[in-house]
Amino acid sequence: MPYPPRIQVPDVPYHVTSRAVDRQPIFGIFQGDRAGFMTQLGRVVERYGWNLYAYCLMGNHFHLVLETPGANIAGGMQSLKSGYALWFNAWRTRSGHLFERRYFSRLAETHDDVCTMCRYVVLNPVRAGLCAHPADWPWSSYRATADIGPVPPFLDVDRVRELFGGVESYREAIASALDGPGVSL
């Protein structure tokens, strides 16, 4: 039985994630794999006109917070996942599926939902025990948004800073989430 069609809404932020088949590593396996994904992500963001607010690459999955003004999340995600899978498989001389199932997506209903999604995404490596602070994880949008690292041209840090009330407020919101009970979706 086929999957039902995806809800594709313009101008509403989504939290999107996708995991590797059998939870196998897809990042951190060989030098340049995360950079290869980021290149593919930049191409997709530009091609599909997305507004990317946050991202985090883990070992076997990735998270994105994005808005799709063209209501085209399905096409963009197909391009992102298949493009990376083709690149990854060529480098690893393997074939077959790289990602399990379809991607997960959740729509933000409020301003607070978007902020919660952005916090959740950049705190992912901390909650997984991979680092003590999101600034220590080079494969997320935290450093760029917190103004302590370079900003990829496809990342909309201005919008995220605006949502949080500025760079300092963004940093404080992340720090308070570290000290508190955590952020869940």
C-alpha cells in the first residue's frame, strides 16, 4: 500500500529528519562525507528556494528546520537524500538504499514551535553525549547562528536570530535549555 501524499504547505517551518538504513553510520565514516552532504544541502536549498533555519548532522541521521515558500518539501527532500546517497555510494563503492523509510516531518504551528525546533536540533549532539555544548559540534548551525563561526551562504541566521530576539538571546535560550530539563518535541 503506498504512503499517503505529504502535506506541503508554503511559508510554514518544518522540522525534518531522516535516518540511515539499520541505523548504520552515514556521517563520520570517511573524510569529507559531512562536507559532501553540506554541499548537496546548499544546492537543494538554493534550487528549491528553501529558508534553512537550523541543521545538525549526527552519525546516522540529520535534522533540518526549514521553510518552503514553494510548498516543495517532497521534491527537495527527494533531491537531497538521493543526491547524497548517490555521492556516498560512489565513494564507498556500494549500492542500494542509504536512508530508511521516508523522511519525518513536523509542521510548526506557532512562533514558539519554531524556536523549540531550532533548540532541539542544535542540542542533539549534546543530548547524545557527543559534546558538552553545541558550540563544540562543528556539524550544526549553532556556531553560525551564535556568531562564533562562519555562516554557510544557504543558512538564514538572521531569521533565527530575529525569532529569538537577537544573538545574545539565542545564546541564552540554548544555554538555559542546557541547564534545564531539556527540549523535547
